[in-house]
Amino acid sequence: MNGERPTVVVLGSLNMDLVVRVERFPEPGETLLGGGFATFPGGKGANQAVAAARLGANVRMLGRVGDDAYGRELVAGLRRDDVDASRVSSSSAAPTGVAVITVDAHGENHIVVAAGANATLDARAIESASAAFEGARVFVAQLETPLDAVLAGARAARAAGAVAILNAAPAQELSADALAAFDVLVVNQSEAARLAGRRADPETLARELARRGPRAVVITLGAAGALALVDGRVERRAAFDVPVRDATAAGDAFVGALACSLAERVSWPTALARASAAGALACTRAGAQPSLPNAVELRDFLTPRV
Ligand code: RIB
């Protein structure tokens, strides 16, 4: 612990997001004239690190950028948000990851990631950063960095007594052993179906995935809220109704807030309420990291509502 702030270790991607607003998404082969262009710091890993830090966690980030201007900007941004970025390494062999994003008039997005340096992270790099896990309560990873690095992180986290969370995004098939390396799995409904290998209602999917190892499975359901299966018990959380400007990083706000809440050892219903509120607030603002709420904003948003 760092004073009263519980420690969260985040392993994951750092990307510079290159964002164009469009009225609607193009058809295959179609050229569209878009609206404004902007760059925002992003990457699922860095977004979740910043989300947890803004809500009060002591966050240590593990990841890799290129030796270039985007990489330096992303690391400087993490530091401004009080994230310990001393274990974000710099590769001279690959550029910093970028995400090409279009956001339509409804705030929905299409995202294509060029992983760059994120894809060069490996298990050895994580094993040599084992000091990062000392005193950690929660570990979070996603799937924008190679799986062997993610699994090395989960092993180190469990060895240190931390709760290991996997946000399995973007979705990929995972072996039973890989899923069993985590205590908490967070996915959206389509990711859950991909992991389970079939479509079904969220509770059925959660039960099926929980049988593979995680003691808690959380499925985010967009406008239908979220469902968590924790030690066999179902908790449901309704969505907050907000005007959606840009949904980019709403899922990362959810995961970062959940990680911070579990590190603070609040109850699951409270953790789900905070995570859903963070996701809702992120939808109301443009960009990935600029959209992530801080603790005061989250408290003010929740006060009249729960
Ligand atoms: O979840 C949103 C993030 O996905 C973006 O910031 C982009 O970089 C991609 O990683």
C-alpha cells in the first residue's frame, strides 16, 4: 500500500489514437469526407491505468512504447496522471502503437490498432519486473499485448497475493489454462460469446466461462448495464442514461474503476455501480484518456443516483 492508496498493477498497451469524426461509417470501398481530426492518448492498458489512478489507486504500469515522439508523449501523460511509468520500456525496433479510430454521429466507434512496440512485450520483460508486483492488491491485463506476457503477469500477480483481472479485449480464443490464470474476467457480450464458442444469454455465458476458472465473470451489456457472476451469485447493474458523445474507452473506464474498487475492497454491488458510472461518464466526453473521470466527478455523478 502507498499511504491509504491500494496498489494496482496494469500490464497493457499504450497507443496514440488518431481520431476522425464522421457522420456515418463508410461502406467497403467508399471514401467519406470526415469532420474534425484529433489525437488522444489511448491504448486499453494505459486507459485502464489512468482510469484507476484518477479514482485514487496507486498505479504501476507495465508496457512498451517505441523510441519516438508518440511514445514520449504517452509516457509523459501517464506521469501527469500520477501513474508509475518507470517500467514502461522503450523499443528501438518498433514504433509506438497507434489506433486509427472513426467516431460517428451517435458516438459509436470503429477502431483498428497497429500494435507496434506493444507486440514486442514478452514474458521475460514481465518476469524481470517482478518488483512491480510487491504489495499489489490487484493486477489487470487486456489482450492488446502478447498472451505470454499477459500470463507471466498473472503468475507474478498471484505469487504476490494480488487479484488477477483479465479484460479479454480484443477477443481471442483462450485455452482453459489461460482463463484459469485469472480470478476475474471482464468482457462484453460479443467477447463472452467468442470465448465461450457460442451465442447465449449473458447469465448462461457467465456461468460457462466461470466453470473454466475465474471466480467472478463480469459481462458489460451496453445500454442493458452489466451482469456479474461472483462465486456463483448473479449481480445485475442497470446502465446510467447519459448523452453519448464518444464511447471510446468507456469499457476501459469500467475496468479501471472496477480494479480500483476491488483494490479498495468495496462490495461487488458498489464496485459495479462505480464501474458503470465511470463508463457512462467516459461516453459523455471525446477521446480516450481525456474522457476518464476523476474521483470527485464520479462521486458527484453517483450521489443523486444510488
Ligand atoms: O478501448 C479503447 C482503446 O482501444 C483506444 O484508446 C485504442 O487505442 C484501442 O486500444
